[in-house]
Amino acid sequence: MVASEFGDPPILLDILKEPVLAVQEFFLLMGRAFRNFVRSPHYPDDIALQMDTIGVGSLQIIAITGFFSGAVMALQMYHALAIYGQVSKTGTLVSLTLVRELGPVLTALMVAGRNASGIASELGSMKVTEQIDAMRALGTDPVQKLVTPRLIATAFMLPLLVIIADFVGMFGGWVISHFVLTLPSKQYWSTVWRALDWSDVTQGLVKPLVFAVVISLIGCFYGLRTTGGTQGVGRATTQAVVMATVLVFILDLLITKIFVGQASS
Amino acid sequence: MAPDSRASILRFENVNVSFEGVDVLQDLTFEAVEGESRVILGAAGSGKTVLLKTALGLVRPDSGKVLVFGRDITSLREQQLFEIRSKIGMLFQESALFDSLTIEENVAYPLLNQKCIHCPKEQVHPRVVEALDFVELGGTLEKFPSELSGGMRRRAAIARAVVTVPPLVLYDSPTAGLDPITAHTIIALLIKERDISHTTTLLVTQRYQDGNLIANFRYNSNRGGLEPAGNGAGPGARTIFMVLREGRLVFEGDQDQLEASTDSYITKFVKQRV
């Protein structure tokens, strides 16, 4: 309407309508998923199953990612610090980058690739084969049965996975520091430990919590709005991974800004 | 026709449904009374499935009223709809069995999850076995849906739809994609369910033969098979045919009226009585 009054075709409004509606539907889904925390029935078996799939199932890939990111950080930082004669601070930088950034972000990206896609394809397949409708017809709220357990499981497991990734990364950094760069082990571990304060740990745990909410809900959101048969399932899966990945980066910047702003004020 | 004194089970009043600007159901009005069978014919995309989903409250109409057991469901919230849905059995087009659950778990699902079905835990297994025996699938309890043939999956889905003994059962294209013999078996099961449990039945189909069987045969529990029933399928039961075209109800009446129709769209679905 507004566009028409100014002589512009209303096409712009039509283009904007769909993404705005999608955002609204996403937040409605989020609201319903959170509301189910306090509404029975609860599905502890489904939560446990999802924790196993998302948490235990991702352990291997998280450990590998964590190890190599810690190792490569040690290598990179050593050479950067060597310019200033500060190679003894290698552990400090490995620790800070892992706990603040690489641990949460890389773990979230791995889980997004592995689980947002898995959730979207599973729920998408259920949607196109009318299993979601059948669930509603048989007295179950699909959000309560499918979305909330995945949200709880991801929100519980992702911070744990990040902690594991951080420690494995520090170990990877030590392997490089000790065997390749021949830095003293004691010096490495003491700088790793002393580098961290509580705000780093808080930041390192708040991030995966927020990422977990986004990854699980994006997977569920795209899965539940799948249309168009098997092709639609493929499309929903791709969209879920892309959107979850992009949102992880955007939210990472926002959370970092909040924590950095607090630290400097 | 004299007004029917039997209770209204399902009533559509000027129901309109549209998806993304496309009208799927237009000004649809009909009433199904207790014990009645309704056969809904129509081409693909004529709104048959949407009609059933609207009756279940899975699809909300843009306007009009849907009264199920005398209660308007259009303004109810999802949680409130569960009570109504517990009295309706639904067979979905592609069976819609949960593929991560066994057949036993699938059939037990409504008994365990419908809040209004207060089934004691120790009675769940016997009722599941009974429902699966009813559809002659007693030996498939531990199997997963993917291990069954298309016809068996359809029968398992019928067992899931009727395990709670609902007074209204909706069947969405139960014979689609099945060979004629299996299709006949499925319709025989529908008739058996209708005549044993005295359910009100809505059958969506593209096959006139299905409607013909529903209208003219009844289940003989002594003999354990179907027998011709004359017009109306037996005492207290009658079969009404409805034809949908692009979301509009273009015909409503009994089989004789349907076969007498000269409308080219309607005659497409009608073959001579067997």
C-alpha cells in the first residue's frame, strides 16, 4: 500500500513478505519449543536418544577438529610471536583463541553440518510422508515430541562438546609445542591455564548455548516446513545447514561484541 | 428426502480453504450423520484430502464452520483439538506409519498418546494384537514399516486408525497404488470395521469400485466375509456419494442418482454397478 502511494510497484513488499513471515514463524516455533519446557508430556527417551545422536555421535569429529585447530594455532602463533621474541606466550594465545572463538565456533559449525542437516532431513521426510500430520491426528504435538527434545539435547550437549574440543585443542597445541617447537611442557600448560579468566570461560560457554538453540531450531524449522517430496527434503537440508552456519557467524560477532564491550567498560 | 433423525457426526458449513491464494475448498457444505458412509470421489487435486484434513482440524478453513460431534472445531486451539481427534480415526494416503517405530509401537501409539483414551498399560498389548488380528497382520508386531509390502502397510495403518474404536473413521485413498486384489481386501476391511463397530465412514477415493463395494456389501460376522446387502449396505446404514471438482461439491446423493447423472465430469468416475 505504502509503496503504491509513492508510485512504486508493490513488488518490493511482496518480496519482503515471505522472509518476514518466515522470521515470524521461526520465532513462533521458538516460543512454542521453549513453552514446552514447562508443559507435559515430556519425552525423556527422545531427549536421551537425541543427546546420544547429537552429543556422542559428534564426539569423534569434534575431537579431530579440536586437535588440529589447537595444533595449527600453536604453529601459527609461535612463528608470529617469534618476531617479538615472545614464544613463551604460545600457550596463552592457543588457549584464548580456542576458548573464546575456535572451540565454540568450529564445534558449532561441525554440529550444524552434522545435526542441523540430520534434523532437517529427518523432520522433512516425516513431513512429506504425512507422519507429522499423523502425529497431530494421534494426539501428539509435533513441536513437543520432535522439536523440544532436540532443542534440549543440543543445548545440553553442545557446551559439553565445546569443553571437550577446547581441551583436545590445548592438547593438540601441546603436541606441536613440545614435539615440533620444543617448548617446555610446564611453560606451555602454565601459560594456557593463566591466560584464562572467568569471562573467557563464560564467553566460551554462552556462545555454544546460543548456537545450540539456533542450530536445533533452524534444523527443525526447515524440516517442518518442507514441501515438494524428496526434492523438498534435499532443499530443506541445504537451507538449514547454510542458514545455521551463517547465523553462527553473525551471533558469534554479536556475543563477542557484548563480552568485549563489557570487558573494556 | 425426510430429515434424518440420527445424530450429526460431521458437518461442514460453507467451508472455504485456500493455500497461497489458490482456492482448494470452495463453499463446501454437507453433513454426515451417525452410521452413514460417505464416498468422496474427485480428480487429483480436487480437494479430497484437504477435506479430510479440515475435518480433523489439521487444516484450518479461511471461513465457514466445521462441526465435529456437534462442536465447532474451527476456533479450537491445537491442544483442545486433541480431544476431538481422539474420537476420529484417520488413514493417511501413504499410510503415514512412523518408520522409526515397529508395527506394534505404531498401533499402540494412539492408545499411549491420546490424552482422552485412558487405556491401562497392561491392556495396550492385547488391544494392539486384537487390532492387528482384525487386519490379519498378527505376525508383524516386531517388524518395521519398511519391511512390509504396500498393502500390508495400508492394513497396519488401518489397525492404527481403528485401535481406539473411534466413532468416525476417515480413509484417504486407501486403495491408491494397490493391485485390484489387495484393493478389494482393503475395502473389505473397511466394510468389516464399519459393520462391526458401527462407525461413520468417510472414504476418499478415485476408484468407483471402492464406493460400489461400500454401498452394496456388508460384513457377515457369522460367515466371516462380505455379502450383498441390497441398497444401503444394511439396516441403519446408508451410503452417500459426493463428487468434488476443483474444491466445489458438484454432486451429493445416493448411488442411483450418481449413476443417473449425465454430467460429463461425474460420469468419468462412474462405471456400471457390479
